[in-house]
Amino acid sequence: MSRRAETGIVVVGGGMVGATAALALARAGFGVRLLDAGAPPQRPGAELDLRVVALAPSSARLLDDLGVWTQIDAARVCAYRAMHVWDAGGGAELDFDAALLDAQCLGWIVENRLLSWVLWQALAAAGVRVHSAVTARSCVAADGQARIELDDGESLRARLVLAADGRDSPLRRAAGIDVDGRDYGQRAVVAHLHCERPHRHTAWQRFLDTGPLALLPLADGRVSLVWSLPDAEAQRMLALDDAAFARAVGAASDFRLGALRPASPRAAFPLKLALARRFAAPRLALLGDAAHAVHPLAGQGVNLGLRDVRELVDVLRAAHARGQDIGAEPVLARYARRRRSGDARDAYAFDAIERLFKQRAPAVVAARTLGMRVIQRTPALKRLLAGHAAGWPV
Ligand SMILES: Cc1cc2nc3c(=O)[nH]c(=O)nc-3n(C[C@H](O)[C@H](O)[C@H](O)COP(=O)(O)OP(=O)(O)OC[C@H]3O[C@@H](n4cnc5c(N)ncnc54)[C@H](O)[C@@H]3O)c2cc1C
């Protein structure tokens, strides 16, 4: 590999967002390299991956436009047609159904590893030069180009660098971009479980004052747990034996799906809100979790990242068609302007929901119960909320 050669665009980070960006930009005709510090994603085994995401229709549409949606093994994907949300404190309940959107489903539960693997398979065919086990340290703009310094002492040049290097983004830090946000002091405990009652292709979410618990339907009839808990409590859940863990999840989920039986190892992921103050710096644009890491309660992290990808490709394609330098400040400012306000609004909305459901004060519980009941009885409001989650323009 000749690393010193200049490439149009270098994407740093080959997670779901960076890999999609690299693929979309290559398909749009740009010369693209993708660097990732880790190993390439492994071909999915017979057992479903512990990490799954709820993909919104906007994400599925983008992946379909890129020709990868049909490459995902449909037998491993679960479409969810409804969502049921309820409040442990106030007792109010909310139902969302795909019919609200005149759609077949609200979204799809897909394994992270399966999606990553399918994306990486498509990269080479699209002409993306992929380098795994390569760590970028910083990106410096000078003389109309960006220079990326790598950990092994080598460097790369490009017109534009995209930082899709995750929530702790080393490139964002090196560029001196601060983040706003907070550490939730929570971890999301994840596991797959068998359930006594059928999941009915419904995403179940109960808000407890310790954090939200979601049971997402899987294609094989099991459910995938995402349970946000204070750090110490999450550690305790990881240490329980299977029977005690099943009882704890069952009680916390109100036994809506009957008795539960663990069917996988467990893991826990620390949760933070981290919103970059700027989405661009000279010859550098941020996307995905590098730009906005959000609480998983709305299942929107990847979906927001894929909306960044769509916007960035549109902006760069238009700039290129006008003969503009794709790494020029006004071009990146256009992308940053279009994405940052929407991403910030969503990140803080999820944060506000997280705070609201932790409150135990009777007046607050009464107010949120009233609010949920109003939403439940107002189809136009429900359609607005479901449409926003689906990625409809607002
Ligand atoms: C429990 C849980 C449940 C979630 N559920 C959902 C959901 O249902 N729906 C949803 O949309 N989102 C969900 N999310 C959020 C989602 O997982 C993230 O938003 C998403 O994974 C971010 O993808 P990314 O590609 O931006 O970053 P990452 O997945 O963090 O990828 C970053 C990549 O950059 C690489 N990298 C890092 N530093 C460097 C470097 N210096 N040089 C080169 N490479 C580097 C890493 O190796 C990695 O591959 C959930 C998150 C959690 C924790």
C-alpha cells in the first residue's frame, strides 16, 4: 500500500456509520480510503450477535439505495410492527402501530455484526481501499489538503477527512473540538432471552426510575434486552446466576412477556451524552457517534449517523458538481449547519426523556402521566412522533 499517495476522502472509523459513509461516497464517484483501528468484522456465526440495533425506515432506505439491504440475511432480521411503552411510576401506556405511518412496520432489529459484515463485503467491490488495524492520531490541514498522522509514524494525505471514529473520537479531540453532555452513570445491560409469551413483533419499553428497559423482538422468537441501570446495579445484574437474572428482568418488565429465560451471555455498555460543539474543522467533518453519542432509550444512535451520511453525500456531490473543493470550509459548514441543529435537538430530547422518567415527585409523575395519556388519545401526535423516529423530514 502506498499510504503517502493523496486520496480524495479518507474515512477514519469503519463502524456501521463510517463503513456506510465510505460505501456511499465511493458509489457517488469519490476516491475513498477507510481506516479502522480494529480487525475487519467477522462473518456472523449461527448464533445471533449480542449487539443489535433498531433500524428506522430512513436507514433501511439508505442501505437499500446502496444495494446492501438485500444482502442482509432476511431470516436473521426482525421487522417490528408496533411499540408499547409504559411508565412504571405513573402507570400510563403508549402504543405505536405501523398503521400510523401507513407502513408494514416501524423498523427492523438487525445484528450489528451482520450489518457491519455486509457493509465491509461491499466496500472492496465499490473501489474503497480498506486498511484495518491502522490507528489515526490526528489530522492537520495545510496547503489545501489534510494530513493524517498514523500511530505507526506514517501519514496520509486527502482533500477531506471524515471522523467516524466513535464516541471518544481521537480525531475530534486532536482537532480541539469540545463536546457538551454528561456521563449518565448508567450502563446498558444487554442479553437475549426466551420469553413465555410471543413478542408479537412489538418493541416493549418500560420506563423505571432507575432507567428504561427495552425488550426488542428477534427473528427467532427470542427478545433482546437493553436495560439501562446505574453502574453498580448493572454490575450486579451481570454477576447474577441465570435464574436470578431472569427473575429480575421479568419483574422489571412487569412480566408482560411472561417468564423469561436467559439465552446468551450478558454484557454492559457505559452510557454518555456527547454532542460535539462543531461538526467540522478545517478539512475535517464529524459523523456518527463522533459527532453525537446519545442515550439508547430511543434506539436512534445509528439512525442519526446514517442521516449524517445521507446529508454529507448530498452536500459533497453538489459541491463537486459545482466544481468546488469538497474539503473547503463553506462546503463543510453547509453539512454541519444542516445536521448539527437536528442532531442536537434529538440528543437533548432523549436526555430530557431520561431525566423526566427518573423523577419520583408526585407532581412530576402526574404531569407525565397526563402527557402520555394525551399522546395516547391523539393519533396526529403519535403519527408525528412515530414519523420523526422513522426519519421523516420535519
Ligand atoms: C446498548 C446500546 C444499544 C443501542 N441500540 C441502538 C439502536 O437500537 N438503534 C440505533 O440506531 N442505535 C443504537 N445504539 C447506538 C449505536 O450503537 C451507535 O450509535 C453506533 O454504534 C455508532 O456507530 P459509529 O460507526 O458512529 O461508531 P462506532 O461503532 O463506535 O465505530 C467507531 C469505529 O472507529 C474505529 N476507531 C476508533 N478510533 C480510531 C482511530 N483512532 N483510528 C482508526 N479507527 C478508529 C473503531 O475501531 C470503530 O470501528 C445503541 C448503543 C448501545 C450502547
